[in-house]
Amino acid sequence: MQAERDIRIGKDLVAASAMPLVLAILNEGESYGYAILKRIDELSGGEMEWTDGMLYPLLHRLDRLGYVEASWDSPPGGRRRRYYRITPGGRKALSEQRRQWEVVSGALQNAWRSFQVANPVLSTVEG
């Protein structure tokens, strides 16, 4: 029996995608830390492993940049949580990040096509 594929996303790629990913999640609506981590897990199909130690420094940085606002709230019967919401400046930054990632994604798609043409046997085996 073949072991389940273990695909880990490299730290550099996770770090590069962190800001647009969190801003996109907050663009869906305000949220708190644990819920953001769960959403990242959902969006990545469980392939991106984030920790509190990665998320909270980023949220504090986004707050300092004016891209998010944070406030404390205690829902009825629930524990007190810090909620984050995207600001107009955050939406503008998200739009620019999206534009940049679309360029990168397009370049990679072109590179993958070139790879398939140059290596048809390898791309068939892997795909």
C-alpha cells in the first residue's frame, strides 16, 4: 500500500502568500484568530499548516499598516475574542496583491506548459 502523499508547502511560499491570503479571508467578513486558521486549512485543503505563531505577528503587522482593525468582543455565552476586519486600505492592498499574484501565477502556468512540451514523458507520469 502506497503511503499518502505528503505535500508540504515550503516556508518561503507560505510567507509570501500570507498577507494576501489573510486579507482575502477578512474580505469575506470579520473574523478571529482560530477561525482564520480554520479557513486557511479549508482553502488549502489541509495542505498549508499555519500556527498561532505565524498568524498573530502577521495580524499585528497588518494592524500597524492600517490594513485591518481589531476589537475585542465577547459573544453571549462565549469567551472574549479579538476580531479583525479589513479596512479600505486593506482592500486596496489586497487588490494590488491579487494583481501581482495573477502575474506570478500566469508566469508559472506558462513555465509549466513549457515543461510539459519539453518533457512529455515526465509530465505524463507526474500528472
